[in-house]
Amino acid sequence: MRVTGRCNTYRRHRYKDFKQKSLRDNIGIVQQEVYLFSGSIYENIVYGKKDASFEDVEKAAKMAGAYDFYYGASDKFDTYREAWN
């Protein structure tokens, strides 16, 4: 099967016209299964964006519906967790 004249687009913009850095800065990955790495809750949340502010971390926790759970932990966002999935 031959396909001609087709181009991958996003909102009418061709992907090949985007700068690679722009794509990498704006594309994220959402895993289907939950996995926490060994480290603090804060470290797990900023895993994908190392320069996130504490306000960004709080916002992400709220958006995930996990803020009350995390904030209620013994050391709040500094609570250490062993890796689990």
C-alpha cells in the first residue's frame, strides 16, 4: 500500500516544522501503571521536570488528586519512599 501526499500534523502544523527542543519541552509521558522511585515524594514528582518550583510540585499533586495524601504524610513532600509499583 502506498500513501502519498500525507503529512503528520498537530493543529494544522506539520511536525517536521517544529524545532526538536520545542517538541521535547512540550511532550510528556503518562505511564499506565503507577511507579514511585526510591526517594522523597518531592523527588518523584519533579522527576520529569528537574527545574520545577515547589509551587509546581504542589499544583501537580493537586491535579493528580494526591495533595491531601502527600501533605498528610509524616514529612509532607520530604517523606522518603522505597520504590514500589
